[in-house]
Amino acid sequence: MKKKKLFLAVVALMLCALFVFSSCKPGSKPEEPETSTNEAGEVIDVGGQEENTLPEPTTQPKPSSEKLIALTYDDGPNPSTTNRILNALKNNNSVATFFIVGNRIDSGADSIRRAVDMGCEIANHTYSHKYLNEISASERSSQISRVNDEIEEKFGVEVELLRAPGGKYKGVTDKVGMPLIQWSIDTNDWRHKDVSSKPRSEAQRQKEMDDIVDHVMSNVKSGDIILMHDIYDFTADLSEILIPKLVKEGYKLVTVSEMYKAYCVPLESGEVYFNCELKPVIQLAEPIPAGEYVVTTKNGGGLNLRSETSTGSDILIEIPNQTVLTVTESVEGWAKTSYNGHVGWVSTAYLKENSVG
């Protein structure tokens, strides 16, 4: 009987020790909600509390405030008409984007070289103007690559943009390996080209041209891409009127790539672009005065101290909520401070003036 009682006592002691050991493991805190801080310095409570929605500021470049538009010309070059358009651009300190048809490269080499020297952009309109969604994959690849290769080999220019003939891009966006550029204003200049079999009076021709100019000037806005074709005399005449009018209205005529870069909109392969939609500029908080501030995050999480005024910079240390910091200087959205031997920058969105003392 004594042996049985002793055995039961030993078992009880072992169970008790196991319970104490399991409840005291390092890092085991079931009574406290788990929290973490994401890359933007936002506190995320995985226990169900509301997350902190205040973002850290961004230091991405601000889009240009200039009124930029891109004139684009398809189907060329045609030396006589393309050169007239280049003259109009040069006389107005402007450039354009020319979507070249590959089988015209040799005959229009001088015009292409001149356009490149002026700062115009040379882009791809396939080798023989074939609809990309109506040909085989191998032919589609050839139609695109032949133009790119010849332009780079003969003029030292890397072609970055593609326009599908007829604007027929559907079904091929993920198969061309380049950004596809459409347009937001169509002049329909090709409908008014001079055709000997359909003569018209000079007055009628001029009226059609004036109507196109009026249409463009009434609808154009910053970020627009305007479609024309540089193989027609009508288009050369139209350009000689339209280009100076646009410049007089305060528009700066740039290439497609220049416009998207200036407005901070990336051009990505396989995407289709009709115009450069301007994103609203995020207004950063004004600089704050030097002095003492209290870290005040929405849910009590830590605040990232970063090495630079950028959300992509290194996180030096996490500053606990309610810590009093001394701000020595500030720029838009950021404040310079120090904590535990680290000097860096924090978002001013999480700082409140220290009213104590």
C-alpha cells in the first residue's frame, strides 16, 4: 500500500512539473495580443484590433506641372511629307514620336536619322503593317523584332514602344513584349488625304483641315496622345497649322516616353496606354518646428526610425509608442531625431507636440 501511494505521489509531482514548464516557456504570452509592424511603419494587430492606417510619407518625384502632349505619326517615313513635319517641329522647338513601318526604313533612312538627331522618338509599327491579332505567333514575333533590330542596327536607337496597326491590340497584349501605345485624340487625317479619283475644291480641303484643328484644340488636355500619319500631304499641311497653335496655347510637344516619364507614370510591357492619366500629387505634411514631440501611433505600436527620408530606406530601430523625441530639423513629411544612439528620420504623421512640462 505504501509503495502504491509513493508511486502516485511521484506521478503527481511529474505532472505538476510538466505543467509549470509548459506554461513558462520563453516567448509564451497568451494573455497579450500579438502585434507586428509592416514595411510602411503601420502597426498591425493580429488579435483583431483596427490597424493603423496612417502611411509614412513618400519621396517619389513629383509629376511635372507643364502642359505636355505627345504628337504621334504612323505608317512612315515618307521623305517629302515626313521632312515637312520635322521642319514644323523644329521651328517650334518640339518633337514627336514616329511609329515606323519596317519596310519603309531604307527609303526613309535620312528622315529617320534626322528625327533621331532632333530628339524625336522612333517606335515600332510592325514591319509590313500586319494586324497582330490576325497572324501566327511566329509571324507576329518577326513583324516586331525585324523593326526593332533594324532601327537599332542602322541608327543606334533602342525601340521601346509599339503601336498595333489599326489599333488592333486585343488578344495580343501579353504576346508582344512591349508597351502598346494607342491614342486619346484621333485626327482622322487619313480620311481626308488627297485622292485624285475624288477631287475637291481647295476651299473644301481647307475647311476639312480647319475642322480637324478646331476638334483638336477644343478637346486637347495635358497627357493626351494625338494620332496622325506622316505619309500624306494633307497631314503635313495640317501639322504646319496645328503644331504652332498647340505651342501658342502653352502645350509642350514631347515624345510619348518623355511625357510618361515627366508625369511619373511607368510604361510597362504588355500594357495598353491611351493617354497619360495624371495621378493627383500627394501633398506631404508641412515641416514641423524643432522641439519635443511624443510618438503617438493609433494602436500603440512602434514607429520606424529610418536612415533616410524614404520608405525604402533602412529601418534603424523601432521607437516605442509614447516615447518623447527631440526633433532637430524637418522636411515635408519627415522629422530628424535620435533614439538609443541611432540618428534618423520618422514620419511626422505619428508625432504630437509634447505638452508635458
